[in-house]
Amino acid sequence: MTKSLKLRTFFLFVFFLILFSILIGRLVWIQVVNAEKLSLAVERQTTADIIIRPQRGNIYDVNGNILACNVPAADVYASPKYIKDPEKASEELSKYLSISKEALFKVLSKKDLEWTVLERFVPMEKALSIKKLNIPGIYVEDTSMRNYPNGSMLSQVLGFTGVDGYGLYGLEYSLDRYLSGVPGREISLVDREGHKVGIPSKYYKPKEGEDVVLTVDSVIQAYTERAIKKAYEKYKPEDGITAIVMNPKTGEILAMANLPDFDPNDPQKVPSQEYWANPAVSSIYEPGSVFKVITAAAALDSAVVTPEEQFFDPGYYEVSGKKIRSWTVLGNITFSQAIEKSSDTVFIQVAERLGLDTFYKYIQAFGFGAPTGIELPGEASGMILPKDKVYPVDFATMSFGQGIAVTPIQMITAFSAVINGGDLMYPHIVKYIKSEGKIVKEFKPQVVRQVISKETSDTLRYILEKTVTEGTGQLAQVPGYRVGGKTGTTENYQKGKYTASFAGFAPVENPKIAVLVIVKNPTQGGHMGGEVAAPIAQEILKDTLTYYEAVRK
């Protein structure tokens, strides 16, 4: 072999040696150094990681009737990289989804987008139609959507859920930690068109949500809603009606209703999001003469007055040089009659005897100025002037329920304490939480504190009965039953605008039901608590008492 040939052979050998070394190095890089990264890249292209939503817990009334549940639906997903014709797919899908063709095309054209949710809670009928399209890269996963079988009944109490299935308002929000459960997860292989292949490589089972049982009775709720709907048509109140029915001995809410309301199955169909709030716990108002029950309880319990003590009502009372006029001119009356006939003049005099410090001690003991702690969200605290900011005229008007703002739930809770023997109860609307048929958390009746003596409570029950039989609350009488109560009328800060209210209970000898009705700014048919609110309470009391009698039989 010539020298020249040997040289060429050597260089050729070196060339192939270098080439071989490069290939070996590349293989080592791929197989060893970069193996994990490339494996993940391949895995991302061939697997789908799907979150499995748990079944949300149901909400029941005290008798086991369903108030909120789940119905079959589907979530629609897309993997744009597998969609061959985004324009055609967009056109077909827009027929069944609440998304425009243009918006769909914009999403489905993103080839670098691995996975996206197109729409959740698609009704099953539409979901089945989407499945029949059999579009590669479009997936329909069976799920469920929230349903409220009774429509608007109890809407502001129940609230509703969002597109992600979590609670947004009402009990759906405040009890979400019980209702929502814990999501699961599924990791599956997919083929080149994105369809799942074989058994999931990993599967984490979701934990289903727990069920909630309320203290609310759907029958009493229906009576309450029917009564306020009739009144809404009759009185045309500018700012709505609120009614609460409570068991005064336990603090359990038997019914809670507001108008206007909404359908939680379609919560967006309202003129304003204000419709979603629950005025029974979130709105404040001046209670007017219903609050005289609190002043009377404080005065009798403190022994600064007796039921039969004589007073004189000339129709006004002078405080710090200012003449405060009463709506009554009653002349010589007893303190009991001052409650029955609702004399502002007498209550100013009694409050002066009581004194500001003692008065504040009682109104705070009755729970005013602080949330009650009911399980509903958005509860307001009410508004009470700081004691050092209260002038004599302020004190005088507070004695008969003006210059102080309370929530409806505070008012009926305090009123119940006056008539139940003197115990302030925690109001509650949840009876218990259950999981797989077993009770996991129970909300038992709980006493906050004793506010007045049993003797004071007994005395006031019978005085309040006379308010209904002989005084301002006569339209609340229920034939065959002894009913007690107190009317309230407050002129709001606009002339001619009134809040009419009534708090009542029955039977007087053993109260089982307490009712509070508030009508804000009625525009026709009257404006006084005795003529507007008392008849609504009468209808609720009558229907509920009749229902209780029927159940007992």
C-alpha cells in the first residue's frame, strides 16, 4: 500500500471514528442526560390530567324535603392541538354552547393550547348532542349541575353556586366547606386524537360533599311566602317585605322570606345583584314601636315601673327644651296601656327613670349592636350610637325605637327572649350536617344569656296579648288562639315614607311561634304597622298554628 493510500485510509478512519463518537454522544445525551425531560414532554403529549369534581351535598328542610340538589349535566373540554378543522368545529359547537362561534374559533385555533374548559354544567340534552358530533379534540365529561326544585322559594337563604361549582351566596357560600367535598384526579393515556386509551394510570377518588339539613319547614316557608306575596301586591312597597318565623324557645328559624327575590336556577336574571342579598340578616332599619318591648322589658326587670302605674299622655313630652310629639293623646293611662296603645310620651318618661347606662346594658344584653352569629353570610351588626355620643333627645327617641338601627334577625331574636322566659337564644337555621346518612355535626339550641327574669317575661306576654285584643295589633287576632304582639311604625327620613312592622307570637300561654314582618315604604293601602304588617303576621300565624294542629293529630 502506497503512502498516499495509507494516509487517505487513516483520515477516513478518523472521520468515521469522530462521526461514530458524535452519534454515541447524542444517544447518551438523549437516553441518559436528557431522558427525564424528553419523557415528560412525550408524556404531556400522550396523557390527559383531569380533575374529577365531587358530587356536591344536598340541602334539605327539617322534614327531609330537597331544597338544593344535583342533576345530570356535563363539562365540555377541548384540546385544540387535536382539532383538524377549528372553523367547522366552532360552528357546530356554537349551536349547543353559550359561546359565540367567533369566541370558540379563537380558542380552538390555538394549536399550542393543550387543554381548556369550554363550558361547565351543560344540560345533558345538549351534552348528548355534542357527543354525537364526535369531533376529535372535544371531550364531554359527565358531571352534575346545581338545581333548586322549588324555584325562588328560600332563594336568598339558599343562595347559589358559581360555574366552578363552589357556593357564591347564601348557605351555598357559608356552608361550602361541608357541601363542596374534595376533588379527585385522573391521569389517562390518550391517542393521537386525544381520546382516552385504556385504564387510567393514576386515579384519586373524589370525596363527596356532605348534606345539610335545615331547621326550616317548607310548609311554613310556603305559608310565609304566600302571605308576603299577597301583601306585596296589595301595598306595593318600594323597598320590599321581610318576614321571619322562629321557634322562640330554641332560636330555630322555621321560615325566612323576602320580596323581591330571584330564581337561584337562573340567578343572573335579576335587575340588580342586590336581589341576591338576604335583607333578613343584612339590612338595617329603625324598628319603631316594636322596640318598646325591649324598653318595657328593661324597665319592668329593673323595677323602675310597674304594669299598673299611672301616667299622663298629653301627646308630647319636653326634653332639653325640645317638644317631642307622640302620635297618641291618651290622657291618664297605666304603663300596660301605654304598651297596648303605643304611647311614645310614656316611654320617654320610663327611659329617663331607667337611665342611659342601664338602658344600654339591656339593649346590648339583648344582642343589639353585634351580629347574632346565625349561619347565614353577610350579617350586619346594626347601628347603635356610642353611649358618650347620646344626647337627651337621642335617648328619648331611642326609647321608642327611633335613632337606633337593627337587623330583622336581631329584632326577632330579642323579641323571642322577651316572651320565652327571658333567655336570649342563638338563632340558627342549620339543624345538622350528615355524611353517608350519619350525622357528623349537630347544631343544638344554645342559650347566649338570660336577659330578663321569667317573671318579667310572663308579665310582658300577657300585656302583649292585650295589645292584640284591645290595642294597636287587633288585626293580628287568630280565632281560637291567644296571640300577643307589638306594632311598629317609623317615618323614614323622607316625608311620607314609612316602615311598618309587627312582631307577634302564639299561643300566649306557651309560645311556639314568633313572627316578625317588616314592610318598607308601602305606597298604597296604608302605612301603619297595625294596618299593614299585622294582617300579614296574622295569616302566617293562622296557617302555621293550623298546620301544627294537623300534624299533632
